[in-house]
Amino acid sequence: MGRVITLDALGTLVALQDPVPRLVASLQARGATVGEAQAASALAEEIAFYRAGHDAAVDAASLALLRARCAEVLRVALERAGADVRAVSRGAMVDALLAGLRFAPYGDVPGALAELRAAGHRLVVVSNWDVSLHEMLRTTGLAALVDGAISSAEAGLRAAAIFHRALALARATGAERDRAGEGPALHVGDSLELDVAGARAAGLEAVLVARDGVPERVPDGVAVLGSLDGLAALAS
């Protein structure tokens, strides 16, 4: 019985590879003197800034503006940490920041997604991300394994309503299929607050992916998996 399954991205499908060594190498190649501790502290500030503002990046122009602002936050934080980045232009700082950001699918993800689609489920990635979510899915090879994706920036929503948008997208991609036996929609994610609570508020069932260990208080009725292995059996 096919279902609509929505999936979170970061922490569920993909991991951010350690950006510090790449950032340091990229900045040093551009004439800067930066240590790993300096880069790590500056990146923490940049990431906080990005998380607070990523929903403003709804198209290519606004994404470029957000990246420029993030790069400037990074520069100021590096200088405050004592790094010498005077030789790095604004454009080069953006390039260095992007060079440090690399995402990779967890090892269990490609096989699990392929198994889910083979079973007739429709898969949509739902994530608090800017419009580059689609680019990330393409570069990691995951775009070909799902039926669609929607970011909070595109939806303009970060609450339960984004799930309704995702369900509409999933059902549109499978409109030609017979849905008479379709099971209840299911959301899979790693955050109790954003994924589990948000999905349940929207009327979806929820599965918590706890790759780093099960939290102390999981709501009743929420299945917990250590990876996406076993998700196909759970969804059947």
C-alpha cells in the first residue's frame, strides 16, 4: 500500500561534512592566515546567522544576497578571532564559505529511498532550508531518488502548514496512480520539535530518526529508528 512519505534533509538524509578544514584551506589559498580554531568559532556565528535568515532566500537573487551577508558575518567573526583575512575580497569570501560546505548522504539513505519507491511510496523532502535545497539534492544524487522537494523558503512557512504543501506536491506527482488503498501520510525526521511535533500537528504520522541516540522523552505513538534501514518495513 503506497503512502506519501515526507523526509527531513539535514540529520535525516544528509550530513554536513566537517567544513573547518575546507574553509581554512580555501582561505589560505586566497592569501589569508586562519587557524582551525578561528575558523570553527567564526563558522558557528555564520551558521547561526544563516539559520535565522535562510527563509529570505527564495530565488537566485535573494540566495546570492544571503550568501554575501553570511560571508560578511564570517569575515567579521574571523577578524574578531584574530585571523588575517585582509587579502580576501568579498567575492572570494563567498567562494571560500561555499567551498567549506559539503553535504553527503548517510550510507543507508540511497538504498532506503530506492526500497521505498519500489514499494510504491511517494517521497518528498521537506526541510528548513533556502531555495538551494534542490541543488543540494542534485549534487548528492538524492534528487533522482525522490518525487519532489520543498524548502521552508519556498513555502514561506515553517510551521505545520508546510506539510500540507508537501502533501499536495506529492499527490500531484502521483496523480495518475490509483490511490484507493493509500495509507496515512508519514513524516520522517530527526527533530522532536520541528519534525515530530510539526508533522503531528499537520495530521501526519511521525517517525523519529535518532542517529546519535534516542532522546529521553519520545511522545507515545512515535516510532524511533537509528537510521533509515527498516523504514520500508515500518511504512508497509
